[in-house]
Amino acid sequence: MVIKGNGDDYFYYRLLSLLKKRIPYPIKEVSKLRNAVYLIKSEPFWFIVKGYSSYQKLKTQEAFTNSLLQEGFAETYRFYVFNKEPLIIDHQLFGIIEYIKPSENLFSYESKNERKEAINLLEKYYKTTEHLVDVYKYIIPEHHLMQKWLERSEEFKRNNRIIRYFLDEQYIQLIENWADWSLKLLEKGKGFFQEGKKVVLHGDVAHHNFLRGKNNRLYLIDFDLISIGPKAVDYVQLANRFLPHIDWSFSQLEKMPVFRELVKNKAFLGALVYPSDLLREWNRFIRKNNFSSKELGNYIMPLTTNQFAKREKFIDKIIYLTETIE
């Protein structure tokens, strides 16, 4: 049996011991993929073992993915339950998830075809989850975009005294101004992100939550941040994920059928101005309290500065457009 990955050997021993009791197949290898996520290679099947903070969260995930599959949404994984007793190590619960063998060609938002694929899969997901809202409305929380973004902005402002050691004041000031402008506009049009037909929002439509299978099929994974609300909430995030790959081009964004009507709405346009990615990553960096991290130079600074001029031009256009909409 092979163990790959750094960490507590005693933890691996306990994990392996529990898995041998729960999984009715011989285990050949255990590999750590990321924090609290492990690949288990057994014969004849492979599995993913993933940690959850509570029994309720684990059971919600198990039930929700099972509901998706029962409703005909086959483009995701299933959970396996080999034993009624939960898998617990160091007060953390672990779920056993189907392993979908990935393609060598990793999915990204770089190409027009892949962006279109992501939209089509999300539309299928929303059509499926429309029927699940009544079932899960007392289990899954409602989404509150304004509250989440206001908290993120306030945290960034509290972190300013540290951030200014790494980032020029001109960037910080613009980031704060964009966030404040966006939140003011959203306050006026907040009903847009609360009303209308509800779905189960995915909550994290980053490219890494789409998996290209070995069979070339696209799958949607990781439902840890699901909530209930209109799909426009996810589409704001998706647009912001797309924009760096289309040079922050408004004209390219509005040509995509899913955004064609959304960009005519003042609240949606205002939400596009909110620099969610920059606030999120800087707050996360400060929270880690590891200022010598290579992450700063390799990821956070390039994310902030490389396309800043294009982002600024895009935001100027959005602000102009909102002034033309009554």
C-alpha cells in the first residue's frame, strides 16, 4: 500500500484503518489532493474521500447530489455509503465520493466553446434544481448577495493597514471606490437578486468546479456553497470569471445569449463592477497571516495588477451604461 503526500502519518494510518473497515475492496494507494480531500485507489474502483465540518453538511451533500441524479442530471458524482456509521477522524466527518476519471485536457474558460459548454451545463443544472427548491428550502439557506459583499468590503477596509505594505494606494483606493459604488447601486435594485424564479445556486462557478471526464463529458462538481436564489446571482459570478479571458470586453460579454438580457438591468450591471475576486483573495491572504508566501507574487499581485487597466476601462463603460438606463 502506497501513501503519497505530506502530513501526519498517524492520520493516514487511522484513515486507512477506517477505510479498510468501510470499503469492501483492497486499497492500493492513498494520495492527498488538497486539504481534507484524498484520492483512494482500490481494486477495482477509485474513490474520493472529502472532509466536512458537520454531519448535517455531509448528509445535505449526499442527499442533494442523489436528488440531482434522480431528477436526470447525470453530469455529477454520487456519494457512496458502505456503512451507516460515519467516517470520523479528529472530529471531522468524511464522505466517500465517486471518482470521475479526468481528461488530460483540463477544462478552463479560455476558449469560447468551453465557456458555452459551462453555460449550457449550468442551464441544465438550474432547470433540474427548479424542481428541488421546495424540497430543500428548509435545509439549504437563501442567498443574500448584498450581505455577503458588504461583509467582504468591510473586511478589506479593516485589512488596509496591512495591504498597503504590498499594494500601492492608488489600487486600494480604486478597489474600495468600485465596491462602494456597486453596493450603493445594488441597494437600490436589490430586489433583482431576491425575486423571480428560484433555483439551487451552485455558489462557486469557477472553472475548477467543472470537470472534463475521460469520456469527454463535462461534469459539475463541489456543491459546498449551494443556496437558494435566482440564477442571476450565479451568473454575476460567472461573468466575472469570464471577463479576464475575454480582455474585459463588454461587447463580447453581451453577445453571449445568457447575458444579453441581464446586461440591460441596472442592478446586474452594478454587480459587475464589484471587485469580488480582488477583495476575496486579499482578505484570504491576510487571514492566512503568512506574508512570506509565494502566493503573493505568483498569484495575488498578478491577479490585481496585470489586467487592472482593462478592468478600469470596463468599469468606466459600465458606469456610463447605468447612467443611460432609467
